[in-house]
Amino acid sequence: MTGRVALPVVHRAMVASLATNIRQGGTSAQCWKYDLSQDRSLGGSVRIAAISVEQDDVNTYLPKGDMWSVHKFGGTCMGTPQRIQSVADIVLSDSSERKLVIVSAMSKVTDMMYNLVHKAQSRDDSYMIALEEVFEKHMAAAKDLLDGEDLASFLSQLHSDVSSLRAMLSAIYIAGHATESFSDFVVGHGELWSAQMLSYAIKKSGAPCSWMDTREVLVVKPSGPNQVDPDYLESEKRLQKWFSRQPAEIIVATGFIASTAENIPTTLKRDGSDFSAAIIGSLVRARQVTIWTDVDGVFSADPRKVSEAVILSTLSYQEAWEMSYFGANVLHPRTIIPVMKDNIPIVIRNMFNISAPGTMICRQPANDNGDLDACVKSFATIDNLALVNVEGTGMAGVPGTSSAIFSVVKDVGANVIMISQASSEHSICFAVPEKEVAAVSAALHVRFREALAAGRLSKVEVINGCSILAVVGLRMASTPGVSAMLFDALAKANINVRAIAQGCSEYNITVVLKQEDCVRALRAAHSRFFLSKTTLAVGIIGPGLIGGTLLNQLKDQAAVLKENMNIDLRVIGITGSSTMLLSDTGIDLTQWKELLRKEAEPADLANFVRHMSDNHVFPNKVLVDCTADTSVASHYYDWLKKGIHVITPNKKANSGPLDRYLKLRTLQRASYTHYFYEATVGAGLPIISTLRGLLETGDKILRIEGIFSGTLSYIFNNFEGTRTFSNVVAEAKEAGYTEPDPRDDLSGTDVARKVIILARESGLTLELSDIPVKSLVPEALASCSSADEFMQKLPSFDEDWAKQRSEAEAAGEVLRYVGVVDAVNQKGQVELRRYKRDHPFAQLSGSDNIIAFTTSRYKEQPLIVRGPGAGAEVTAGGVFCDMLRLASSLGAPS
């Protein structure tokens, strides 16, 4: 058949004959023998017999030391003929005197080989098709990579190996199962074939090269489930013997596979090729071991979860060990042991980006700057855990309780990931994989049945849905403040920590938290240290005049903030009253209007908030309410409870019912969720922050008096000479200073809301209804059906306004509409007042606001804040300032 080789069918009699032949002969060092024990189904179990190791006299010395460099290439690197050739080029470009290259099987081949054994012992006939697929994969790769005698030699060996495998798998099919040794023997062929292909590819260039079946050299002994330990002494002897026969300058060796002391084939288990490289590097005392992968090095965190994760230039052995244990994709912890004892660096490099220097793992990297950030190297997480808490007063001071608990866990066969115990000995908790917790809990209840019944133990509690976050760094041990920074970051991200563990070595701090919070916690912790920016996910509610202006300001300033202040503001949602635009990673603000018009979906505030809350890309989220809507403001408490910060110029929440305001402020003070509202009173003026600064430093507020409305400031600043009141109001409306209906400004309600906000900030417990307001809307015009009707009828009252102005001018005074907080008498008011022309309130121009704070410190001469108090630009600017204040509180540079 074209392109396919029909492999021979091995009949039952042939299998028995093959077993007999192997039982009686075969002495080559590369001929692995196997027996079929007689049993009722012809085959029973298949067991591997010993390899014959030739006992040659050693006549060529094995050199050791810096002349050796060791390279390891994984399955991805060896995945195609083109990649195998690239591997050969990398090896040949290494200027080291001698090179040892460890290779894995081609990509996916190890899984294919395990699948062969599984299908055969399951008596699934498709194992024959699967074996042919393995054969064809390697035959096709060889034909692309090799030619001439090299190709013929490799294909001959491949044919022979596959025919033997067919016979062995047929025997397994008959027997119905295989021993671990037989499985290891079958699976190891992937490495044998890839090593041979690479050695031929290197020899094509004329470089002397030999390939090594490491089952002849590496000797290991079982040390636990799925774990082996190398016998360095015996392995070194065998390597010397092998080298005496084939003293090449370049040696390509099989990873993953080894043999036992009895010369039975075995493997180094999963991730065994890295382990092979480390062991062989130790045996030859190599200058360094380079692990070639498909990433540029070791990341500070999982880049799939933290987009700002960076490549680490160096790691200590201990840091790499800790990171590996906690699930980081670095190296298997056991890989580090062989090189660590000989102080051999491991370098992680990207075969597909050779220009990247990678990450060096060595004894103790030089301290670049010694600052607090540099002492933390990385963050790792483990998901799908459960926390088991054993608690009771009868545990305190009773020897053997912990031993009894963990003996039970050991008997169940569960893996304990982390342990935490209070010094009072009242409780002990530990984390185990969630899939094992039911068995652990049941066993503990059985073991401590009497103690639970007697009350010595109060409970054995299981908390499911947990994750572990580990912070790793060698220098944490000598650097104060690391734990404080970590827990501050978690608290500010509204993350609750359920358990904590830290060894006295202080190489890592481990916290247990809800799995749903894990990614957010990881990003918050990563951001808090020097590894990434302070990122805020922003949701804008109300993209009207103020909201739209704010979006444009964010667009213009975002790059500067990112570059100069390490603040990354990402708008991930914009919603108006009818449509909303959502994004998981950030909306392009250069075209937000167009996107809102073309790609928006129907507005739904609940879905909008859910989008913010459920976003796990960013740890810190803020909703910015740019509306004047009471219903939107009513949701602030719920948003804060969800851990979403709130910023707003909307006065409705702080000037609404007193109990709702107090509830909101109590929650804000009790949590790390922030609520900023500077723009509710003075637009862009620092009114709230000035008041808070006075109170927090111990000053006492006596009186706050001010012109709080930019609209009314403009009207009365221009109501002079012979101008009529209605004409000035019309001019203000035309200029956009007033609301669409000027009565909303002239009624004084907006000023009253600002007064009540300042009164409450000063400690007064007043309702809006407690503030007497002198409305500027003539009573006869209050019932006008429209703004146009109001404006048409307003001139009929110009004469009354002219009279008030004349009386004030005659006394050397001006008219000003003010709000007053009388803290001494616990009251407030809003009214039209007259001030002397030399009074600060009489010196205003345009739409400026002015607020005077009379306090115990500023009694003779009030503290005055003055500036523009109306307009979209300054109001949006005030909101923007609150956003930067929030970023600063979350760790950004101030």
C-alpha cells in the first residue's frame, strides 16, 4: 500500500515461539529479553528479563568538568523533522569541547506508546492500528530528515523494533495485562528512535557523534510511588565503561529511560527527561545544563493568568524548588537535586527564540538592588484543594494528636499540600486535593469517633473550593515587611485568607483562599510587588457630558500614567440608559463612541455589574457613576459589598436618606473597598479632601459657608449694572451653565444637597429636609409646564430683582446665593445673602465657586478654597483625580 508498511501479524504460536527464543538466547548489550510465563490464557504476565552489560576493561578515561555542556530537548523541540534539524544546529553551534544531548521522544509519542500498552491489555484490537501509526510517524520523519545509508540503517532498526513490539503487544493482548517493567520497556522506544535520528542528523555535518541508550548507564532504585532515586556510584561506573567503548565528542542520549540494579528496564517517570539531563550533568560535572523548551524562561507568575508576568533572569535552586512544588511550570523538584549538590547551573531557554537569554537557576544569584521588591521572585497557585480543619479544646497539650491525624491521612493515601496550626494547639488544618478529601474526612471521623462523642474534639470540618497562593523568594528571610505587603495587597483586593503557612526558612509564604478569588489574589499580589503595574478595571456609567469628557481625558492621559506612574487604567465597560459596551481586557478609547454605536448591546445595569464582578483578568475594579440618577446611587452599597470600588460626582447617595448614607460610610470604613466622591461638592475643587484633612488632624469645624453653584455664581456675578435678571439667566442657559430647565438650578436644591453632604462629613446627622432653602424660582412660575414657558414668563419678575440689586448696591453690597453649615448650632441653610464689596465672596468672576472653612485653627481668617466649580471638564477632572487617588491607595506611586 502506498506510503504505508504492512506490519506482520503475530499469531499465538509465533508469540509462544518468540518467547521461547528470547528465553534461550540473546546476549547483546542492546537486546532486552522478555519471558512469557505459562498461564491459563497463554501469556499470563509478561516480565522483562535482565539486560546483559558487557564487562569491558576500561581503557579510555572519562573526562569530567567544564569541558562538558549538557543540553536537553523535550518532545516539542523534537516534534518534527525540521525541529530535529534545528536541534542539531543548536548543538553544533555550541563551542564547548564536549557535549551531551538528552532528548525526549517526539511530541505526543510517549502518550501514544502508553496507549499501545493500554489498548493491548484491554484486548482492544485497535492497538495494531495504533502501532502502525507510531511506525509511520517515525518513518516519515526519518525520510524528511535523513538520506542514504543513514536512512537505510535507521529504517532497518525501526522495522526490527516495531516487529518486536508487535510480538510483545500480541502477547500482552493474550495475557490481558502487563507488568510495569514491560510497559516501561515499550514506552522507552520513543526516546530510542528520537536519539538515533538526532545522532544521524548531527553526523551529516561531519561532526563525530554517538548515541547512548541510557538504560545501559543510568541505574535507579524505587523510592516511592512513581518515584525513583539514581544510584550515582553505579551509574558513574557504567558511564565510564560506555565511554571507553564510544569516546565521542558529541553524545546523544535517551532521556526518561533507565534500568534497575538488576538491569531491568524502567523509566524516571513523568518529566523524566529533565531528570536524566540533571543526573548525567552531575555524572560528568558539566559546566551547565541547558533545558530547551518553547518559552523564553521562567515567568514571575503564570502568564495565562497574569498578563504582566515577566521573565526572571535568575533563580536560586531553592526558589526553583519551591516554585515547582507549588505548580509553577519550571522543573520537577527532583530535577534540581543532582545539579544542586555539584553547584551546576541550569538554564531554561527557548529553542524557538534563541536570542532570549532565558533563566539561570544556580546556587544564589547576585543581589541586584537589595530592595523589598527584589526579594520576592515569583508567585504560584494550586487549585482544586480542600481545607480540613480538626478542632477541639481536648487537643491542647495532648502529645500525639498531630501524629494520629496524619497517620490517618497517610493510611488513606492522600497528599497533604500544606499544614497550619495555631500555637494554642486548639486546632490544626491542612490542605489536600479535593478529590481525596471525602476519604480523609470519613477516615478522621472513624478514628476520632470517641473523641468527637466525648467533646474532646468539637469538629472535623471540610472546606471545599480552595486554592493555594504561594509567594516565593530566597531573600524574604532577611527582608522585613514582605508579609505586610502581601496581606495588604490581598486585603485591598477584598480577598479573605483562610489559612497561612510559612516555614522558618521563609523561602515561601503560603495562603489558602477561595478558589474563585485565586486569580484575582494572584494578580493583586503580583501587582503589589515590583513585577507589574497597578491596574484598574473601570466601568463608566453614564457616557453623557461628564462621562464622555472623562473618557476623553482617560484616552489622552492613559499612556502617560502607564509610563510615568505605573498605573494602567482599563475601561472594560461603558453603559448608558439604552446601550452598553463590554470588553474583557479593555475598550479602545480612541474610538469608544463609534464602538458604542456599532457594537453595543441593550443596556442592563445588573449584567453590566456582573461583567465587572466576574472579570478575573484584573484584581481591582471600580465603577464610576457619572449620572445624577437616584436609582443608580442606590446600588453603591451592594457594589462595595462585592469588592468593587465606587467613584462618583452623583450627589444622590450622600444627600439621600441619612440611614442609607451612614450604612454606606460604615461599610466603606470597615473594608478595603473605597468610595470616593470629591466631585459631588466642588467639581474639581478639593473641598471634601480639605474638610477631611482638617478633621483628621484634629481641627474642629465651626462653620462652612460658600457659593457652591457655578451656575448661580455666574448669574449673580453678571447681574449688575442695567442688565435684567431674565437676560442673565437666558445667557447662562445659552452658554450651557444651567440644567435644561433653569428652575433645577434656581430652586437651590442642588446647593442644599452639597450643604447636607458637607454637614454629614462634619459629623452632623441631618436629613435634606432639615435644610431650609430659599428658592429663587418665583412661586407663580413653579408650576410652569415647561422650561420654555418658564423662560417666557421670567421677565415679568425682572423689576423685583432690579429692586433687590439696587438696595444692595446702595449699601455697598452684592447679592450672592450661598449655602451654610453651622456646626456649632447643628444646622444648615441655603439662601440669598448680601456681602460687602471687599468680601471674598464679592470678588468672584465667571462661574467660580468659593468655600470658606471657619475652624478652631482658622477662626480669625477662614481657610478659603476658590476656583471653577462648574463645567464638564473640571467635573470630569475631579472624578479623574479620585481614580488616581484610588490607584495610589492600591499601591501605585503617589
